Amino acid sequence: MIRVGADIGGTFTDIVWLAPDGGFRAAKLLSTPDDFGRAILDGLRDVLARAGASPEIVGEIVHGTTVATNAILEQKGARVGLLTTKGFRDVLEIRRVRLPVLYDIQWRKPDPLVRRERRLEVDERIGPDGEMRRPLDVAGAREAIAQLKALGCESIAVCFLHSYANAEHERVVGELAARELPFVSLSCDVLPELKEYERTATTVVDAYVKPVVGRYLGGLRAHLDAAGVRAPLLVMQSNGGIFSDRAAADSPVRIIESGPAAGVIAAAAAGRAAGLDNVISFDMGGTTAKASIVERGALTLASEYEVGGGMHQGSRLIKGSGHLIRVPAIDVAEVGAGGGSVAWIDAGGVLRVGPDSAGAVPGPACYARGGEQPTVTDANLVLGYLNPGYLIGGDLRLDASRAERALAKHVAGPLGLELLEAAHGVHRIANAAMQRAIRSVSIERGRDPRDFTLIAFGGSGPGHAAGLAEVLDISRILVPPHPGLFSAIGLLASDIERLYTHSLLRELGRADLGAAEGVLRDMEARALADLGAEGFAAGSVALERFADLRYRRQISELLLPLPARALEEPDRVRLAQRFHNEHATTYGYAMHDERIEIVSLKVKARALRETTSPAWDCMNGAAKTGADRTAYFGREHGLLAVRVLGRAALGEQPTPGPLIVEEYDSTTVVPPGWSARRGAHGFIHIER
């Protein structure tokens, strides 16, 4: 049986096939925005046809999707109603006192996903220790549900005060709501943690995307069944684990960052194969560019993030402009700068790139599919970096004359620049936007990017990596095999995971370690039971423990690992010291005299499966793909003759640039002053 990874992006859909013997096949095709699942079926049929195989040979499909993210960004989610404790109707709108911009008097916080007329109160009250202070008004709850149904709501979020300590009232109202409406999200299921706003916001997002994700996954499953593909469908979570399509439909808030997570998983796997513990993943696709950091072989997780807020000039740590989601996710910085990002001139006459993208439809001007605006891809084609006859192995032909006309009309002409200068300006401005993403996961987190290797992937990433590394003073770049399909490969390197959490606000120095140990064991028992129901015996499940810690009176926490054994008295001191060190690394200071609080405990359960790892050596392409040509490298170097090779033609000794490596799914640009060589597993090593 083979395993299939299917990754949907804003411009391209990638399909990879991994056989038990390590055999590898791939397909890259334009996404189908009207029905994203159609591109998956088309790509799967293509791979099966070229292999001469029947659909029955597919044993598993692992899927990464941006459907939930797009529903939020495009405001195309469900019509949601919110039921909350009497007196807390406006928690979602009051938010946190966070201002991402201090001096913009026109800035407005984003509108809530639930308008005020659809936020209704229910008379009930649970105390912080779980005690009932006021009984539930069942009749009032029924009336509120009926009112929301009359307002056209198809999904309801229920978030009562302190339901993480006692979920009885939420459970009762949830059962009442499920009789009237098809979709219900309870905060005691979505996020059983402290912090009223964060819990409410996360539960609302879950309810907002649940109908969209449920219908999408249901439709995809139906399409696969009709095509004879009966294999299980697994979905990538934001934290890098995968779970079943049924679990994803039940808890869609956990797949908001599904797409970006897969690339970071693949980068970590490639780093291990290359013997690199510290890497920065740089993923530049058609719509966005994403960066994350892998330190000492470990992924960096964020306990919360925002969708729709973008990155601010000062720091990505400045929040308040997006919809908050408090669900663990791989820490990924994302900017609207991809190959399809549109170049434009603002009212002040300044050249800008993104965040708008030409996407798959109509696409960049050079695609000749109706696009007329110049994009980064058009600029790279004019500069000579791309082969117009070899994108996706020649399946997608580029029209250089259309790219030239678009750049001349919208950039070069208005700015009074030569065509090559204008194209190089677009390339450099895109690099500047992507540089911010890399800085935010490294420098802003107290890490020096010079201590890391940049792993470049995505269809456009290897073409921009050297320029980014030059500015950030990074001296080493790694380009893995099939960089344009790399996120899809990462889907097949992921494990089935579940995360469990329990709020426990206690001072670290006085916490009852026995009680904490009891909470951890209860969560571990739940994890074993849940994964056991999916066919995994207790011996095939790995459990990891974590704790959210903060200084007293802080409002944000840091996630630290706990020992796998039972907690002991000396662990208080060890955990405190680790927290001080991590706080100093992340924020630049530590308060050794301040008391530390445990906010919550977490358990991550990972199913251990016998699956084939990506066979990097099987992915290397042809030795030669195109004729040598000229390319422009800015005023310093001008127009130079460039040697064009396939990956397999690179030798073990460094070959100096300028050099271009062409592959089926991506193009690597090695500018003057850099060299490239092919190392173990076919990895391209680019060094200054």
C-alpha cells in the first residue's frame, strides 16, 4: 500500500506518493478555487495513471489545507450565534487591551465574528473552583437557542464562565442546541482553560469554520469514494500532528494553520538527515512566504496566535489586530509575499509587493490565463531566473512577453526605470518583506540567525534564498530534493497526535505535586483511551508532558516540558531555573526574585506507526534540463552568463555562481559570491 500527501496552496496543489520501498512520485498542478478537492483528485489520478496502479493501492491520504484559514480571512464562515453567562455578552468585543499601532488614530480593531444581536446571555454562574453559584435557567437557554435559530444561525458557540472547572451547564445547553442546530461548539471541549476572552474567541472561531470544514471534508471524502479511493483521510493539525478527517471536522480550530505546519515538519526531517540541529525553514509559495525555527532538533510551538492580523513593522509579538486562537501551533511567521504576489505603486509613488496575490486564477501575467498585473514570478522571469519552457517540468509554459508588458506598464513606466531595474526592484522588495518573517522567528525570539542554516523550499523559495541570506548574514543554505513539493512531503513525515490540557493555577513553589501528578495521569488515561479507540494499543503510544508557566501577574505564558516520570520535590527548582532561562532568551530578561505560577498542564499523545520515511535519495531529478542563459543580478553585477544545471549534475565540490539549478517543481538561483554543491541524499548546499 502507498501513502499519499496532498497539500493545497493558494496557487498550486501538490501530490506526492510514497511506496513502502521508498519509491517516490509527484504531481504539481494549479489549484481549483471553486472546488479545492477537484485538484487533489486530478493529481491523484495523474500519479496513479503514470504508475499504472489502481485506486485500491492507496493505503492512506494525509492532507494539508487552508480552507479554514481562508474562511476567516475572506469572512466566508458560518453565521454563528454565541451563548454566554449573563453579564458577559461583550467579552468578544472588549477583547484584550492590545494596540498593534500606537499612533494611528484611524486604526480599528477587527469586527467580531459574531455580531452583538447574535450574542445572547443565559442566567447561570459557576465559580472558579467549580462550585455552582447560580443554577442554569434551562427555559431561558431554550428561548435563546430558538432566537438564534430564528436569526439564521447554523452554528452556535457556548462559553460559560469558569466552565473549564465545571462543564455541567455547558453540557446541558449543548445538548439542547444540538436538537435545533447542526453545529455546536462548547468551550469545555474546545479550550478547557483559564482566560475568558481567549476561551470565548477560540470557541467562536471553531464554530465559525465548523460548517465550512465539515462540508469540505465530507465532499472530499465523497469524491474519493466515488473514484474508488477508500483509504483513510488524515488531516494536518496546526501543531504538526495529524488526526482523522472525522476528528478534524469535530475540532476544526486545530487545523487553522494546517498548511504551513507541514513544511516545518519536513524541514526538521531534512535537518536531521543532513546532521543539522539548528535550522530556519523558509517556505515561499505562490501566495505567501512562511518562516519557522527548529532549535536543537525541536519544533518551536506557540500557545496562541492570530489569524487575519498580519505582521506589524515593529514586531510580530505585537498583537491585537487579528482573531485570537489559543490552540498550540507551530510558531510560523507568514507574510503576503509569494510568487504570485502583485507588484503595485501606492499613492506616494512607492513600489510595493503584496499582500494581494494573483493566485491560480487568473495567475501571474506570464501564465497567459487572463492576469494583467505584474507579480514576483513575472519579475523573476524577466530577470532570467526562470525557464519559460520548464515550469512544472514543462507542463506550465510561461509567456515572457506578457510579463515584460505588465512590468513595463505598471512598474517601469510609472517609475521611469529600465525594465530589468524594475524587475530587480520587485525581487528585492519581496525579499525585504520575507526578511521580516525570518527576523521575527529568530532575532525577535532572542536567536541569532547566523547560528542557523536556512532550509529553502516552496516553488519560489530557492530562487530568493541567497538574497535573503545575504541580508541576514546567514552563510549556509540547504535546498532539499523536490523543494516545490516539500510541504506535501512533510505531511508524510508527521505522526498522529492528540493534545490534552487542564487549567491548574497554582504557585510553583506551593503547588501540590501529588494533585498535579493526578491531573497528568488522568489526561494520559484519556489519551490512551482515545487513541485506543482508533486502533492503537497502549504500547504504541508515546506520551509527553508539558506545563504553561508565567511570572505572577503576567498575562502570557511559556510552554516547558515536564519529566516523563512522576513529579518530585527537586523538580520545582529545576523547572523554575528552566523557566528563568527561557524567559531571558525569549524576552531578554528574567526576574529571579519573582514568584512563578503554573497556569495549565498539558499532555501530548503520539501514535507510533510503522511508516516509511521520505527516501531523499529517490527524489533527485535529471542531470540537465535547459540551455545556459543570461540573468540580471542588480547594478553591482549586471547581466551575466549563467550556467544551468539539473540537481544531479552538481558535483560534490563547490561550483561558484552565478548558477541556476532547474527542477520539475522549483528553480534554485546561486548568485555571484555564492557556490553550490550536492551533498548526501542529494541536498544542495549553498555557501557564501
